[in-house]
Amino acid sequence: MAGIVGYGAYIPRYRIKVEEIAKVWGKDANSIKKGLNIQEKSVPAVDEDTITIATEAARNALSYAGIDPQGIGAVYVGSESHPYAVKPSAATVAEAINATPVMTAADYEFACKAGTAAIQTCMAMVDSNMVRYGLAIGADTSQGRPGDALEYTAAAGGAAYIIGKEDTIANIEATYSFTTDTPDFWRRAGQEYPRHGARFTGEPAYFKHVRSATEGLLEKGGYSLDEFDYVVFHQPNGKFPIRLAKRMGIPLEKLKVGLLTPMIGNTYSGATPLGLAAVLDIAKPGEMILATSFGSGAGSDSFAIRVTENIHKNERPVQMYASRTKYLSYGEYAKHRRKIRM
Amino acid sequence: MPHRKSLASIWRRIPQRYRGESTMCLNCGRHFFPPRHFCPYCRRKSKIAPYTISGRGKVMSYTVVHVAQEGFERQVPYVIAIVELEEGPKLTAQLCAVEPEDVRIGMPVEMSFRRISEDKDDGIIHYGYKFSPILSPKK
Ligand SMILES: [Zn+2]
């Protein structure tokens, strides 16, 4: 059975507070902070992008796993902010970690769930003995249109997972997906910023898909919710996952460890993988983790994960990156994110 | 790092710039970075072999750049440092993930993967290493 052999996280160190953005647009910061349950978000440096974030996360995953990168037979990078429209992020990442050249690679895109789709592909390739190890990464440097509600949450970060069958630190016992064509959020080719169907993003998109995938996983695997020690839901804001947990009767303590958006924002393809990484950082052998991603457009991938006795200390835990902060003014942020043309 | 650099020269340096691949001399044990194909100390006795550097080192000296060359305008002020690698070689590189006022001589640093430059809006993006303070989980 395929499982996680190693994992690694990366979050850029810059942050911008909700107050700083709200001030520029004449909005009430407190009502936004309450409404979205978010304090601040991560911002990439000028010289960081999805490829550099994915590479740093992959290097951390490799040093956690302690495997020879030449054993990696597949590299998939899931993102909605690949630096190139045509030229694979995955090839650059693979080259940087010395996994090239005998391997397959591709970039994935499915709004915020491309990283978990990459994990599923690697699971199938490992289970069918096509590859010994697969590397699945979810990473993004997402942008919201200046003044748009998404500007408060669109953040940057990522996590990488080495999937294999030997010496797994956590086994992925089951996965279940739920996908429909739903117009909740999109970005047309050549457009710099996304658009969203405003209120359409909640019930028919996020809640329906995350819940359907999660309930499908429970039924398929014969699990009850009580068996899980931790739950990670995709977190476009700090509010949605809490609301869903309440509706499903999941105690909030189980959600807390993997809920990063209130402090770092929505890292899109990085969000569920980073939430899961934060849980693995503290999980003990035998514990069970439920993780369900969501990507607009729309779909969810749900996973039942059992931690094994091979789990060990992560030298670069998510919390280390989450607490490494340097605050920006809106002007500095606009320069960073190339909202100002030079 | 000027713009419109030849694609061939960017491509040839990928192993060095992405992974720190270099060489050492087996005769005297000296490590080189960037790679040398001849040991200036051993000369005819040179025994050159491939070697990948650890990527860790210390800041020997540094300067803060306020007037950037073309392509680096968004990053000012930034720091260019001479870094001594654990294996011995010294090299000049940009520092990242640190404010100029926080840089110290002797500060331990490691290679981070970053965008180095790009060929306008439609050209190739050039990736490689910069040096950042070594991250430690205890803080
Ligand atoms: Zn020599």
C-alpha cells in the first residue's frame, strides 16, 4: 500500500496584515478579520515563485525521508500559478533536487486541489510498481485583484510529499474524489487575476464537494468520523472549514492543528498539503488523519491516513515557517507582487 | 547578471547553479566552486573529481546595494556577500530572506533556491542559488 515516505513544507517569510490592506481600500478591518477568520497572509519575496517554493519544500521532504533522489521516478507539481504557461515547473524542481533524468514529470492544475491530485497519481504509480518513489507537490503564489475580497486571503506556500511503499511514515489507506463542473472561481488564459461567482463559492462549491468527498471516503473505507484524531479541510478562509466541521459534528480540536489560513492565508494548492504537514509534525504512531482538499471548478480529494511507527521529528516543521515573519506595508506588498509595473 | 544572456550559457550552468555541483582535487583535497578542471596548486599532479558542495557556509564580508542593476530594481536594498563555504571555497552571492541591517560577519548561511533574473516578460527565467540565514526550529 502506498504511503508517505517523507514530506516537507515551505512558506515565504513576508506577511501583510488585513488592517494594512483594508486601510488602502477604506474597508473595516475588524469585520473582514471576523468575517473571514484571518489575521494576515504570507507574501512571496520578489525572487520567489511556485518553482522556488516547490523546490524548497521538496528539498525538505528529501532530507526528512533520507532517500536518494535518483530513486524518484515521477515528479508532479500542482499549482494555479506556474511561472510559465508552457515549460514545466516539475522539470526545474526535479533538476534542482537531482531527480533527473530517468523519470516522468508534469504540471497539474485544478485551482486549489492540484497538489492532492498529484498525490493520488503518485499513489497509483507506486502501487502499480511503475515507480519506486513519486514526488507530489502543491505550491502557489496566488494573487487577488487589488481591492477584491480575495486580496485578503490569496497567499503563498507549499508542501511536498514523497510517496512510496518502503519505510512509510504514514500509510494512505483510502482516497475518494468528488468532481463536478461548477463555475465558482476561474481565471481565463492570459488574465492576471481570477474572478469568482461571489456567493456561489460557498454551498454549491466548497461545502458540497468537501462534504461529499469526505462522506464518500468514510463509506468506502468503512470508517467513522470518531476514528480520526485530526481533520484537515481545505481552507480558502478561516471560516469555511470550521463551519463544515460544526455541521458534520467534528470537534474543533481535531481541526485546529491543520488550520493555518488564519495566520498565513490561503496557500491554494499548498493549503491542504501544508495543513496535513502541520499535523504530521506532531502526530504519533497509530493516529489517524482525515484530509480533504477542494479545488474550484470544482472537486475534492479525500484521504484516510494512518501514522506508522516510522514517524520522526521534522527538523523544519510548518510552525517554524509560520512563525518566521517580516511585515510589509501595502506599498511594499504591491512592489513585491508586481502590482506596480516598473 | 546581464539580460539577454545566451540560453546555452544559462543551460550549461544548471548543475552548478541548481545543485551546487562542482569539483575537487583528489591530490590535495581542495574543493572548488565554481568547478575547476585543473588544480592551480597541484598543477600537473591535479586529480580532478566531481564534488557537490554542502551548500552551507559563513558570511565573510558584505555590501548593501541601493542602486540596482537592470532587472534587480524591485529588490533594493539587497545584500551581496562573500560567502566562505564549509568546504573552503569563497564565492560572491546575493543574500536572501534577511534584512540588510540583520546581516553579520560570520553569520551561518545556506543555499536557497531563488529566481536570479529573467529575460524581460517573455524570455527565460533564470533560477539558481542565493544564501539565506540557516533556519533552525528552535526560536
Ligand atoms: Zn590539488
